[in-house]
Amino acid sequence: MWFFIWILLSVFIIGVTAWSLRILLAQRAAWQSFAKKNNLNFRTGRSFFVSPVVSGTLGPYGFGLFSEERPTGDARGSRFNTVIEIALRQGMPVPGVIGTAEMAPVIESLDNLTQTLTINDPEWDSRWLIRSTDSAAMEKFLTPARRDVIKKIFRMKIMAALFIFDDKDAVFRLETADPLHNLDRLEKIVRMLIQQVEVMLPEKPAAPAQTESAQP
């Protein structure tokens, strides 16, 4: 009886390991193709069973793609999430952070962002947190178009999301359980994110009109 149970357990473990290895190899191939296609840096993981790292510049933005270990909700284990980070390389009018409920521990640790903003929007998830140094300035910055971007990104099938910024830079961070081992899907998600984050950039002041010089 115990021998039969041991056989079943061994088959299960071997099956899970083989499936994980297949996903990892597919992920590595997809990420390497994505990096090569977009002139990004590709670096293999610290060991064979660790996901690779992709980094560099996509258009005007900084880009990062990697896997990160996170503890599970019951604190008895951990899981690896795929992380996408896009740095806008441009500051925002007011320092602040916006995140899903899963990012609450990170947001609560930011002692300099003491003011909380509540959004009056029936489509806004009340669990999403907004902190800044100036809630009035933050409310002005979060125009309907920018709120739509946050809502669209935060409602993706993700584990957590964070948009953090100051007067020098701004970074979108997404965590998902999806290993993104399909190249077409990876490209589609990144392309959508790049299009969306452009909306978050502050408007540039209009250049003063140039008048023609008077003829002598």
C-alpha cells in the first residue's frame, strides 16, 4: 500500500517538474526573442531553473522584465510572479503612488506620502490606494483620461500593480502569475502598456508664439 502511494507521489512530482521545466524553457525562448527583436539586454537567471532578465530601453522608456519571488497569503510558502516595469523617465507634477490592494504594505511604508486621496468615480475600485504629498494637486493631476489608464491597467489579470512617481521619474510596475511564455501575448501586453502610459505624461506647456520681426 505504502509503496503504491510512493509511486503515485513520485509520478506526480515528476509530472509537475516536467511541466514547470517546459514552461521555463518556453518562457526563456519567448523572452530572448522579445529582447532580440527590441534591442534589449537578455540575461539568463542565476541558475538553470531561474527565469531570465530582460532590460533596456523601449522607445523613450526604460523597460524591465523579470521574475520575483513573493510570499503567499498564508505566509507558509512563496510563488514566483512575472514582473513588468516601465520607467517613464519623466517626473510628475506631484510626488505620489497609486496601487492595488496587494501593494498596500509597500505604499504604507512610504512615510513621505502622507495625504490620501479618495476618488469620486463609480468605476474606481475603493481598494485601490492613492497617496501623495498634496492631495489637491494629485486630484488635479488625475484627469478622467489618466484615471481611465489606471483602471484599464489595474483591471488586467494581474496579481498586483503600482504606479509610483516623483518630480524626476515615474514607474509602472505590474506583477502577474502568467509566465508570459508566449511571444505574441508578451508583445501584445507590452505594446498596450506603452500606449497607455503615454497618457500619464504631464502636458508640456505650449511654446510661445513667435512674431515676425519688423521689416527695416
